[in-house]
Amino acid sequence: MANQKLRIGIIGCGGIANGKHMPSLKKLDNVEMVAFCDIVEERAQKAAQEYGTADAKAYVDYKELLKDASIDVVHICTPNNSHADIAIEALEAGKHVNCEKPMAKTAADARRMYEASKKSDKLLTISYQNRFRPDSQFLKQACQDGELGEIYFAKAHAVRRRAVPTWGVFLDEEKQGGGPLIDIGTHALDLTLWMMDNYKPKMVVGKAYHKLSSRENAANAWGPWDPKEFTVEDSAFGMIIMENGATIMLESSWALNTLEVDEAKCTLCGTEGGADMKDGLRINGEKHARLFTNHISTDTGGVAFYDGEKESEAVVEMRQWVDAILNNKQPTVTPEQALVVSEILEAIYESDKTGQPVFFN
């Protein structure tokens, strides 16, 4: 398959498709987007004209798109509650599947997707693009090389001061399954588990809050929200104990009275050293009986009069995904890993509802 152009269909032509998937795929030479589907026909047609091949087709029903046997891959960019059904049907139709995060609205749906991927000979990945940032790639290599030793305490950061997404279905619990925890907390948790290479949770305690969501005319990056539509939490926090005793603190918010603002970042504490992404990438430790902190530049540096061209993490993500398909390799984000993220997020919501810890196994 090495010289073949992959034929891709896009299901869901809204914000994330236009902001990430389609422009990133457009930059790759070995793919072509041949089909576009959206429940709003005009959106599908517009995407086909802007990103598609000359004969690209537009659909309003994804089931019709999946009938096209010439399509190799589908990208799912729809609300969370539809991820599982579309992904499973796409796998059963013989397509490789890239699904936008989180894996699904519920852990049960995520497990259904995982099981379908195991039965299929096609690949399934979940779109956690923050793994492909230069600082993430550097830190992952440091973790793999043992520079931090055993990582036994970590923090997953997904905190905004006032940046509630007021468009689309972000505030709709029925379609999304939650608010900042499932929306941006999922990125921070994925990043943290990946750095630790630890996917065996033992117990979770969590708390979600609806403290600022009822405010009228609140200050917000995207304009005031409608309190009547704000049916999800405005912030949520969790403590995760892993089977090996490691502890992860997860913090997520769209609206919180804090100046400590960090999104899709993690802090790691190991036996040999620590690291954080809060002020660039910093590695800390002890050497020659002295403490040290190294500020790591992940910029490749430039030459006078030449800046070079840097690929965004979204393009790097799409490149490795396409490479995995063409060369029959495991994608960087596996369904097994994404399933654990969904299970932990759901456990935090469950712990909040019951006021009790949630135990795995």
C-alpha cells in the first residue's frame, strides 16, 4: 500500500473538522478527501468544494457514505453521543477510523468501539493531538529513557479562567455527556497516562461543580453564555489511584476564579526527577548533591534569514495516522488507551453523583 493514495470520508463538517482534520489532511500528499457528510447539507457541500477532489460527494446520511466501497478511511467529527455507532458501523464496513476525542459519550460505548476494532482488521484511533506537540514528544522520550524514574505522582491540567465554548453542542449534556471534564480534561488525562505509560486505575474519587454556570452576562472569551443552556458542569476535579500506587490529580474547568491557567498539560514527579509544562517544558532533579531545573527549548532553532516551516501538531498527528495505515503499524493513540481515559472520566462523574469512590475491577 506504500504508494497508494488513501481515500478519506469526513463525517461531521463542523468546527473541529474545519479547524483541524480537513486542513491538516489537505497538506498530505498521500491522501484525498472524496466524501463529506453533515446533517446540514450546505456544510457538507461547502467542505467538498473547499477540501474535496473534483468528484467529491456530499451526504446528509453517514450510512450512505459508508456504502462507498472505495473509501478507505473515515474521520468522525460529530457530537460525542454519536461516536460509537458511527465508528462501529464504519469498522464493519471495512473502513479505518479516526474518531475525534473523547472516544465516546460513555465508557460502555467506548468499550463497544474497542471490541469492534478487535473484531475488525481495520485500525481505530482517537484524535488526541496534544501528544504530537514538540514539548510532549520530548517529554515522552525522556520518560521512556527513564530520566524521571518511576513516576508516582502526577497532575493533569485543563483549567481555563473564563473560556466556555458557547457554540455547537458543548453545553448540551445529552449530546456531549459532560462539560470541561470530558471536553478538555480528556486531553490532559490522555497526556498524563501516556507519559506515565500507566493504564491500570484502581480507584477514583471525583467532584463536579455548577457554581458559575448560572451567571447572567458573565465575562467569557466567546461572549456570555445562556444559563438555561448550560446543562453541564463548569468545573470538575478527580483523584485517581493506580494499581501500582501512583496518584494522579486531574483538574478541569471552563470557568474558575483562578490565575493558574493551563490546558492540555501535565506535571510529573518521579523517583529520579520531575517535569512540568507550566512555563515551557522544565525538567528538575538532583545532581552532584545539588538541585537543578532545566528549561528545555523544543524549538529546532533557525538560521539567519530562514525560519523554516514548522508543522502543527495536527498535521504531525494526521501524518503518523496515515503512515500507520499505509505501513500496517499501530497508531500512536490506541483504542485500548483511549478506553481507559473514558473509563476514568466516567468514574469521576459517577463518584460526583454518588459521593462515593469508584473502584475498578
